[in-house]
Amino acid sequence: MADLVLRAARIADDIDPVDIVVTGGHITDIGPAQAVSGITEIDCAGRVVIPGLVESHLHVDKALLDRERPNPDGTLAGAIAVTGELKRGFTAESVRARARQVLDLAITNGTTVIRAHPDVDPIVGLLGVEVLLELRAEYRDLLDLQIVAFPQEGILKAPGTLDLLREALRRGADVVGGCCYNEADLADCHRHIELVFELAAEFGVPIDIHADFADDAADPRFALADRVAEVTERTGMSGRVTLGHMTSLSGRPPAERRATMARLAAAGVAVVPLPATDMHLGGRADPIAVRRGIAPVRELWEAGVLTAVSSNNVRNAFTPYGNADLLDIGLFLAQTAHLSGEADMARLLAMVTEVPARIVGIGDRYGLRVGAAADLVVLSTHRVADALLDRPDRCYVLKRGRVVARTTRTRELLRPTISPVHPDSGVLSHA
Ligand SMILES: [Zn+2]
């Protein structure tokens, strides 16, 4: 007997629904009408099943701060300043409480893997990393949590940060982060990149850098993707480097940005646009024709750059919206990046599932296939192509074959019925 069988699951729109058999936390069979029975059986009745959502870029430690103090001017500088002030009041209890809230939301919304980017700097020290190390253990049966040691305040600009990053990695952070635009001048930005790669080599970890986060590349601190690609190739880090934001790419002349994207693709550097933040903070100085301020997603696809999408922030000075819902973020990207139609919808769904799984390094054990971990989500929709458009309920969320969240909701259309009223009134009464 199997541990669990999902009956009549829609996994593709061009084949009949299949049964998914799970044993020992892994998918052991996929096919029509499997004879085996399960200790637990879920009748999907033709509803769509997708692999668990993968949030590759989320600031769990800074989530839900908006109610304490919002962004005074809506800019990136304003967000960094107000969050820097709020960070001075952080305690382990306050960070833990907000982080738990956002992790719970994400799980309920179908997320089974999160790469979290807690700040590491002289203001908070290792507080965020320590809380997330605790939560990584506490949540281990609910989701896989990766921890990025993230120098939000810069490395050279905030003396002491380099030692803190090293200590975070020593204590168990999985990834070294960067914020290469947040330095005093271009030379320091270049040094910042070198330091991040040196730490990655020292600890044998991947790299995830916030980069080129501006409306355009007028300031060269926001046009460092080519340099990151060059260092990636030089250090043999291909396939282990990710860049978040990358909004200034859209502001560069077409030939120039195509050359940069070709370079990123050749170097094996992935890109994660963060549209909820990018759209909110971008274009603030544009008096007319306000720019969208998001990376050119279709061009990144065409250039062959591994491109995912992620939430970044939930309700703080950087992004005063959100429910840690990656399907929502995928739909938002569709609406803001001129993406539509079944082919685009399939690529968007991959941008919150298979692609980020590869980016966070779990691609070999992920997906709707035999042998993969049974991280699965049953959606309240019957067409895979509608997984984003329908804004479906996450009926069941499975982590390694165990149901970890469930949504049940009744929606009824109450059709008006004609009551036997006075023949002259013609009144419709609602049943
Ligand atoms: Zn971020």
C-alpha cells in the first residue's frame, strides 16, 4: 500500500487526468488509474496539480513592517532608510513573530521551498540569521528554508559587515548575498562583488546578489550585470549565481541590453525580477509616462537567461502589498510585462516552480515525475493554462507527501428564480 494517492489529477491540458502515487515522501508512480491504494487518498476530480511553489527571493525578517512605519516617499532610498530605523528596534521575538506569520501564509498559498534573505549588518548583526536558523528547524516538515546572508546596507559602506557575513556562513547560512549598488562609489561596488565571490569560494556556497535596481543605468553602480557575469566565468561559478531585480536593463538601449543578456546566459547567471517591489519603487522621478521599472522578461527568455519571479517583500516599505502568494506574483508579472496566451502562461508557471527550483539548487529532485519529492499543490481549477488566471484556491498543499495545508471554500451562485407573484408585478425574487 502507498502512503498517499492523488486520484484524477490534471497535470497537463493535453492528456487525461492521472493518479499520482506517493511513498516515503517521493512520487513513485504517475499514470492513469493506478491499481495501488493509499493510506490517504485524495480525489482531485480533474483538478490541476502542480509541483510546490518555490519562492527564490523573500525577506522574511522584514515582512509586515508596513503597519509600524510606511515608506515616507515611495523610493528605494526611502525604503532602505525607514527600514534601517525600524531594524534598530528588532528583537528575536518580533522578528520571529512576523517571520512565522509570513511563512504560514506562504505555505497555505502552496509554497514548499523558500530562499530567505535576512539582513546581516552592524544594525541587526546576526539576529535575522539566527531567527531563521531556528525557524529552518521548526518548519522542516512544512517547507525547506534556505538562508542567504544578505548585506542590505553594503559591505564597505557598513564596516564590520564582512566579518558578520563570514560568521553567518559559519553558523549555517546556505548562500552568500550581495547588494552591489549600495556602496559609496563604483570602485567600492566592484570590490563588493569581489568580496561576495571570495566568501562563496571560502564556504563553497552559491551567490544571490541584489543588482541593477534603478530605472536606468545613468549611475554606473546600477549597471553591474556584465561585471558579475565576467567574475562568474573567471571563478568557475557558472550555474550558482543569481541576480535579483535587474530593472535598469529595461532602460538601456536595445543592442546594449541584448549584449548584457547574452553575456548572462553564457555565464550561467540567473535573473529573478521582483515585480511587486520593482513596480512600486520604480519610476518615482518620472514626471510623465512613468516607467514600469521591471526587467525585460520576454527578452530574458529569448536570450536564454534562466529567469524566475519572486515576491521579495510582503507589506513593508519596499512593497506595501502581498500575501506571500507566488501565483499572485506570477499573474502580476503577466499583467505588467505584456505576457499573455497559453505559451506565456506555461512559462510564467515555470517561473514560480521549475525554474526557481533549479536556481535554488533542487532541480534534480523536484517536479511532477517519478523519483521527485512529493511537494505538490492541488488547485481549484481544471486547466493548467488557467492556474494563474483563475486565482485558484490551494485545496491541498503537500510537503514530502504529507498534507500541510488545506483550503476549503464554498462559492455559490444564487440564481434568481421567478416566484409566483401577482401577474402584473413581474418582480424577480432571489431564492
Ligand atoms: Zn530583495
